[in-house]
Amino acid sequence: RQLGGDVINMTVVPEVVLAKELGIPYCAMALVTDYDCWKQNEDHVSVEVVMETLSKNASNSVQVFLNALKN
């Protein structure tokens, strides 16, 4: 929040650098599973809630990927 960011995520720097070096096209997609680690007004989540959201995100990301292939 101090830097103006909205989401905290893991970096993809090692992967993208190696992919570029090998000439492999690379794209990263960030999928949010919960907000309770930093949003003070959100309820804490359980593993079950995170896994349910992750499953939905996986389905959505497949659709994004398939749509990207069409274009």
C-alpha cells in the first residue's frame, strides 16, 4: 500500500528472463485468491475458501488462454 500497489504477488523475473534468453514466448497471469492478508475490513479466509477461489480462477484462466489463442 505504501508504494501504491493494489495486489501483492510473487515475482516472475527468473522465469521471464530465462524464457526470453531461450526465445520462448512468455506471459504471466496473476490470480487473486484472498484479500485477508492485507485488507483490514475483510473476513479471514479458510483453506477451503482459497481452494474454491483457486479452482474458479483456474477455469477462468483456461478461458482467457483459449480466447488469446483465437486472436
